[in-house]
Amino acid sequence: MNQFKSTIGLFLFISFCVNTFGQAKTNAFEVTKSGQGSTSIIFIPGFSCSGEVWDETKTKFEKDYTCYVLTMAGFADAKPQDNSTFENWETSIANYIKKNKIDKPIIIGHSMGGGLALALASDYPELIEKIIVVDALPCLSALMNPAFKSEEKPDCSAMINQISSATNEQFYQMQKMNIQQLVADTSKQELIVNWSVQSDRTTFAAMYCDFLNTDLREKIKAIKCPTLILLEAYFKNVKPAIEEQYKNLKTANLQYSNKGLHFIMYDDKEWYFSQLNNFISTK
């Protein structure tokens, strides 16, 4: 009988451990916390970028705000994880806000990070105070193809195989060529390329594919919080298409940069910080 009880007890202990540790959730990002203040700002970087992209911005605000700077898993030098998807990353950020009892943070996201900010404000309106979207659209693919329809389960295998099979030199040269279309500040180009090169290739390819399949145009109807949309200067040339994408976001304040490219925080700093200061300080 005692042996039977011991066996049952061991089984229950193992079951408890499996359930407990199996349910433990790992953040889909690395995070650094700094500053102090009753209001928090969460910074989400763009595709393949390190949280360091926010260094200058964070410095401006950490005296008065508690700042959380994310680097998504597999991007730059952050450790990759399995099952990286746009939806899983959104859920992970929301869970982090809840678990750490971050009261009504302001979310600032660039590029894919801006898409995550839009998704969070749509799906978790009770969690967010304000969002700032830096050069992102609800549906990037629709800008190139207005008839675009997202797929329920896109097949990303071809893109993963293509990017993963490239040599380090080939991948570096590809990123070096692309960066000229993304940031005008030449002093930042090599920095951003290196973040791409340091990124996990499978994550890079899978998230690129997944993000191109993301369509938030209907979802953003649910956003209730104040929303500032900062867009690169080029988008002035296609304003009707941009406004069509954001037509369902009634709280949107669309502002177009005066110069530079996709990395507005580097290319049009004075305008960028003026926009942030005015929006964040407004009650």
C-alpha cells in the first residue's frame, strides 16, 4: 500500500511539474526597462531591428516616463524562438503588459512594430492609452496590390528556403542594397544592415512572409485610443491610397514627414520629436 501511495504521489508530482512548466510562457522578445514615471512607454522596433533603434527617442522620454524597449525574438542579436508569428508576438506583448501590471502604456512602433501597435490597440483596447505608428500601414501588401486578400495559412516555405540558403555574403549584399531605400542618413545604414545580418534567417523569412500576409484594415475599427500616424515624405505622393487604408481608424491623426525615408527617427529628427512631444504631452 505504501509503495502504491508513493507511486501515485510521484505521478501527481510529475503531472504538476509538466502542467506548471508546460504552461509557462516565454516572452517573444527581449526587453530593457529604464526611466521612471507613472506613465509607461513601450517601444516596438521594426522588421529585423534591435531595440537600439529607439535609443535617441528613449533618452528624450526616460526622465519622465518608464520605458520598455523590446527586441523581438530572432531579430538582431535576440535569441530566436519557435512559432514566431505576428499574432503570437502581439499576444506575447499583451500578456507582458498584463503580467507586469503596466497601467495604460503608450505604445510606439516602427514599421512592423507599428503594425503590432495597431493590432494591440484593436484587440486589447482596455490596455492601451495611446499609440504612435511610425511609418507603417494596416496592410503593406495592399499598397502594391489594392485587390490583396490575406490567406488563412500562407505557405512561407519557399521564402524561408530562399533566404536561408543564401550565403552570408549574398545576404549581406542584399541588405546593403535594400537599406539605401529605407534610410537616408548614411551614418545609420551599416548599423541597420548589421541588425539584419545578425537576425536568425528562419525568423527573418517567416516574419517577412507573415507580415506581408497581415491585413488590419477592418480590425482597426475597434481602436478607441488617440492614434498618431507618422509617415515618410514619399507617402505624400500616394495620399489617397494611404487614407483609404486608414479610413476605418476614426482616431487617426495622419502626419507626413518633410524629408527622408522609412526610418523617420533618423532622417527627420526635429519634426519627429516635435510630433512625439506634442502628442504624448496632450492629455
